[in-house]
Amino acid sequence: MSYLITGLGNIGAEYANTRHNIGFTVLDAWAKASNISFMSGRYGSTAELRARGEKIILLKPSTYMNLSGKAVNYWLQQTKTPIEKSLVIVDDIALPFGSIRLRAKGSDGGHNGLKNIAEILGRTDYPRLRVGIGDNFRKNGQIDYVLGHWTGDEEKELPFIADECIKASEAFIAMGIEKAMNIFNTSKKKDEAVK
């Protein structure tokens, strides 16, 4: 039995290092810290590691955000991973930049990646890790903001945010979603996470 951790994002150089790709950013940091590499496969690139005796598969879908469900569904079946051992890492404009929230289930919140996953899986009760990217955009500027690049100040904080996301994901694997939520969904200030 394995765990499937999916980081949502868009493939292609033009999307690299954009807010919408925070899922890719987290998984790239995790792979680098674990000294493993991603290999291209069907509907995405995967990397495999072991932690606490568990096999963990990191998945970066190659389907583009709007068809993320295709990749998640395929790899859930391929790896025979039950839905409760799957975690989706996703950007969220409803959360302040740098804050994170684990959820056992929920709506898509207007996020096209989550929307497609729910459509293809036919359910919304899959664990997800929401990563705050803030909502510092003008009216009608949401798409440009989400697909835009980080500011210099934001970029400096990304390694700390990625590290916190990896810790939250490891806690999810080690103790389950409910206990991990109790630890990581506290109202931790952003500057505390950066120390």
C-alpha cells in the first residue's frame, strides 16, 4: 500500500514559478530534500520515496490544471491507493500568503483543478492541503494574479512554506488527516513559520 501525494500545477516553462504552481514547487522541494528525481509517465511525472516505513509517490500531473482529475484518477488506480491515503496540494486565494490548511474533504472553492478531480472521482471527500497565495489583485485580475510570478519578497519565503507543507504532508502520512489537522491548522502566524 502506498500514499499518493499530488501537487497541482501546469507544465511548461511559462508556468514555472507561478502562484498556481505551488503544488509543483512543494513536490520539487520534497524531491530535492529526499535526493530523488521525477520520471515522466502517463499523465504526469512521479518520484518515489520511503518515510516511516511507508511508500510515498509524489505526482506532478502533466494534464494541465483543468484536467488534473485524469492524472489523479489514473495514478490512484495504478498504485492501488485508497482515497484516504491520497493528498492533493493546491493553491488557494482565500488564504493569506504563506498560511496552510489541511482538509479531509470540501468544495472546490472555484479552483479548476479541484473541480476536475471531484468530477472525475465523483466525490469531494479526498484530503487536500490548501496553500495560501493571498488575494492581492484588482477586480477582474484574478487569472493574471494566479498565473503570475511571485514577487521578490514572496519568493524568499517559498522555501519555508514548502518546508511547512512537507511537514504537514508527513504528519498526514504518519498520523492521519484528523490529527495532522489539529497540529497544522492552528492560527500560526506567517512570520513564525519563517523562523
